[in-house]
Amino acid sequence: MEIVRENELSDKVVVLHGRIDHTCLSEKWLKPGGLILPSHTSLYMAPITNYQRYHDSIYFWQDVYGIKMSSMMPLAKQCAFMEPSVETISDENVLTWPTVVAQVDCYTIQALELETISAAFKFTSMLNVRQKPKKQATQSMDGNTQNASPSSKKKKQDVSIVLSTAPEDAPTHWQQILLYLFEPIELNKDQNIEGSVTISQSQQHARFLNICLKYL
């Protein structure tokens, strides 16, 4: 409210208090010709390498100040990689061009359509990827988004402002979602990775997501 007043928009902006997932905004409040921000969003995925994370979380146990503790590695993998990791990576971690998992038109999408999202993917490695001692191995899948909104400062409607969480763009507090593999995969240049991903809403907890990743 204070921001609305500060910008002298109290006569134009109405702030609704409540949980966003309990409010049917567009159906109830959107006038003809009104704007939804963002208007479109896309979810991308790509394989990455992150040797430092594996070294710090897993390979570290091979020699802890001269003491062999490799027996801890299976448990360490369970603790570190059982769930998706939210962290920031750079474009240097990415091994292939990304693929689109989902594209959403926020004007027409229905909540039911987002309960389950499935997509097939095929990546082609741009590098020769090896495990230790070289610091490159296909170790996880990265998920990031791009949200597009019409710019209020532009007269042309086809000019958009893009809010991106991609590794090659400026970091945001949303970061990226990484699905680490328990065992890194070595790749040759131009080798393909094929598979599918399914993202579904948890039946027990509506704010949780189940992610099923299959690959060859």
C-alpha cells in the first residue's frame, strides 16, 4: 500500500489482501483489455556440470585429513541429492542448448492444466565431458524460467520486458533448480541425451512438486 501511495496511484491501483493461490484474479477482476503480468512464461531445462559441488559434498569423503571415509559416500549422496537443489550456477556450467519443458499463456491457462506437466527432451553435448580429474561431467539437470510482460513504457505491444532466471542472465533470488544425478555421466562431443520429465503437484501438499526424470 505504501508503494502505491508513494507513486500517487491510489486512485488506479487496488491492493487485494490474501493468498494468491486462493484468489481467481483474472476470472473475477480482469477487465477487457486488462494486463496480466507476466503475460507469458516458459520453463527451460538443460544438463550441466558442477564438479565443485560433487567435490565438496561427495568426493570429500575419500580422504578426510588423511583418513579414508569412502563408506560415507552413499549416505552423503542421499543427503545431498535426494531432493532438488535451489542454487545459482553460471552459463559456464551448462553443457548444451536448453530445451523448453513448458510454455504458459497466463491469459488462457487453467489451474488444472498446471497440475501435471510432461515433456520429452533431446540434448546434444557441445563438449567432451569427463569425470575426475577433469572438472566436467554431466551431473545434473537445470531448470529455469523466463517471464515476459508487456512494457508500460513502450507504445508497441510487441515489445516485452523479460524476467529471466537463466544461468547466462543476472542472478535473481529465484536462482535455478538443479536435479543432481547420484552418478555423473561421461559424454563425448555431439553425443545425445534423450528422455522425459514429468512435473506434478503433490496430492498431499499442494505447494510441493513431484519431479520424475528419465534419460538414456
